[in-house]
Amino acid sequence: MTTIDRDPADNADVLGAHTSPEFIRLRHRLRAFAFPVTGLGLAWYLLYVVLGDYAHGFMSIRVIGAVNIGLLFGLAQFVSTFAITGVYLRYAACRLDPLADRIRADLEAGA
């Protein structure tokens, strides 16, 4: 069934769910996590880029053999990306998914 063929009552259920306190709480929880973590991730990446461009002396300091601080910062970008993903998965499983499951169950029960 296309969106044109749908029953207007189905849209009313979805609109009602969108304005429900549970959905508003779900959106708030998602934004409370996503916006600060995205900002920190972008700041961390920007720091790496700025240091790479303007602090050549610092970034080229050798730590072990041919490994320098710039290389360690670059590898830390990957590590931080995986860490953020892991933290988000845990946050979603504990704080978002149960609420989303309740909203889905309420919508399906009304259908």
C-alpha cells in the first residue's frame, strides 16, 4: 500500500504517537546523548586536523621508533569512534530501546 492509499486513521495514530509524552521523552533522550557526543567527536577531530596543520613540531615528535604523536592521534580517532559506538549501543539498549518498544507495542495494539 502506498502512502496515497493509506487510511487517514492510520496517520492519526502515528501523529498521536508523535505527540505522546513517551515519544517526546524518547526524542529528548536521543538528543541528550547525540548532540553532546557529536559535538565532542567533532571537536576531537578538529583538534587533530588543526594540530596536524599548525603544530608540525609537536605532531612529529617521535614516541617509539618511527611512531610519532601524529600517528598516535590518528589511531586514537579510530579508537574513539569505536568507543563512541559502543557507548551509544549500551545507551540505546538501556535508555532508548525499552521506550521505543513500548511505543511500538502501543501503536500495534491500537491497529
